[in-house]
Amino acid sequence: LLKTRNVEYADTIANMLSAVIRMIICLLGFAIICYSMGYDISAFVASLSIGTAALAFAAKDLFGNIFASLIILMDAPFREKEWIASKDVEGIVEKITLRSTSIRTLSGELVYVPSSVLTNGMIINRSRNKKRRILLTVKLALENNSEDIRKIINEINDYLRKDEDIIHE
């Protein structure tokens, strides 16, 4: 179903959902087997619900990150190998996992950001920009005379005019 809708990480999402469904089936199967053997499963179900509530409270952040990862994978605000910026980090996305997203910063550091942090904030996907304005400052030594400076400026202008990827509006 996910592949027919062209979801990018269909296999990853399907594996996550499959694991959850298998766990539910195993628990239900265990309860049915115990019931058929004559055991009173009402105490088991009650303790299971209390245990589940305690586990859910303890693992609240983990579940938040898992659901945030699903949102990232399904909505695809960014993909691996794209350049993104958020409030806290900017860099190239290396990997999206079940709990976090690893981002290689522009200085080369690898940062692991919990997925819930990314989905709760603003994300700028710089890779999907069609145009970028770049301000470049060129510093020249004081020893250069005005003729050399004009020659350098003309060479830079000629190079930029010949480049087909640069918009000259």
C-alpha cells in the first residue's frame, strides 16, 4: 500500500508497522492460549494495562521520537543527503533512524538530533531552493595597483557571465 502511494521510505515504515503488529498478535495469542488452558486472564490483562501505562509514561520521549520519525519519513520535509537548517543545527542529513536523525554539520561534526526536536521546530530545506543569492567579499592586498584590480574584476565578471547556472537578473 505504501509503495503504491510512492512513499519514499516505504520499506522502513512497513518494517516498523510489521514489528508492532507482530507484537500485538503475540500478546493476543499468549492471552488466548492461557485462557484456553483454564487460566484466569483478567488479572493478566489488568496487570498488562497497568504495566503498559507505566512503560508508556517511562518511554514517553522514545515514543515521541518514533512517531516523529514516522512523520519525517512519510511527509518527507527532507531526505538523506539534503542540506537542512533548523533552530539548533545546520548541515547535510546523513541518516534518518527510528529515534533520531544524524546531520553532518558544515564544520564536519556529526550531530544526532532526536526526531521530535526536528518535527517540533522549523526546518529549512536548503537543497530544495531553486535560487540562492551569494554575497562574496574579495580582499586584495594593498600592494595591488588599480590596473591589476580592474583586471581581476573583469576576469571575475567574465567568468560569472559565461556560467549557465548563474541567473543574471
